Amino acid sequence: MDHYEVLGLSKNASKDEIKDAFRRLAVKFHPDKHSGSPKAVRDTATLRFKQVSEAYQVLSDDRKRAEYNFRSRYQNSGATGNHYGYGYGYGHHNYGSEYRPGSGSGMGSNGFVSKFENVLRYLTTRAFLLNAAFAGALLGGMFVIDMGKDALWKTRNSGKSFEETMESIEKAKAQKNKT
């Protein structure tokens, strides 16, 4: 199902055009409007209303739209599975299930593109980036403290390293215990 086609729009439609098309079609196919119609007309209108709603939900969200456009390019070239990777569907799919980015089959049998997209999506989440920045700050702080400790030791104990000092202390203790 092509979401742009469902709304009767071109791929470069603006958000306002998407919203207007959705409102127009939602009014036209809303189930309440067809409550007195024959069952076949009601079912068709309900299905179209669900398709229009799904198309609007995907195309009105910048992130979902970009992913949809990306996936539709691969599908048109025959490189991905048959459903753009969204958790919506009709017929044998469950309509209304949660949006699941990256659930398409990807390229080839192992879904490499899909897995790569999922990893890339995870690595660019705000939580991951904040955790990476925090870990970097901790490691940087540990490095600075370690370097500062060595510099402080050298200013207070010129000529000897920490290990040499510890050896001389051990020798002094051994000499003291002998006497």
C-alpha cells in the first residue's frame, strides 16, 4: 500500500497538504457516516478509513515519513520485504498493532540492512548519546587524575618512582626486623 497514493498526494507533499487530504478523506470514509449503508459499503469505507488513518499517521511524522520513503525506495527496487517494515496491515496482518520501525526483512535473507538500521537508530538515540558522553567524561576524568597523581608524586619525590620508593621502604622494614 502506497501511503501517498492512499491520500492522493505526491511524494513531495507538504505537511499541510497531508493534513488537508487526511481530513477530507477521513470525513468521506468515516464509519459513522456509513452506519446506515449496506454491509459491503460499510466494510469498504471502514477499510479505507483505516488506510487513510495509517497513511496520515506515517506521513505526518517526520521520522516515520523519512523511514517510509527510505523503505519504499528499496521495495520499489525489489530489495526489501513486502510491507515497508511497519506493524500495520490489512488482510493477514493485524491492523492497529504498534509501529515497529525496522521490522521489515531488509536486504537478502539475513536482513543486514534492517539490522544495520536498527543499530544505527540505537546509536543515535538521545539516551545512548548521553550515556556515551557520561562514560567519556568518566574515562577522561580517570585519565586526568592518573596523570595528576604521577605529576604530583614526581614533584614531591624527585628522582624516585613510586615502585622504587616502595622497594626502599620494604628494604628498610627488613633491616629493622633483623636488628
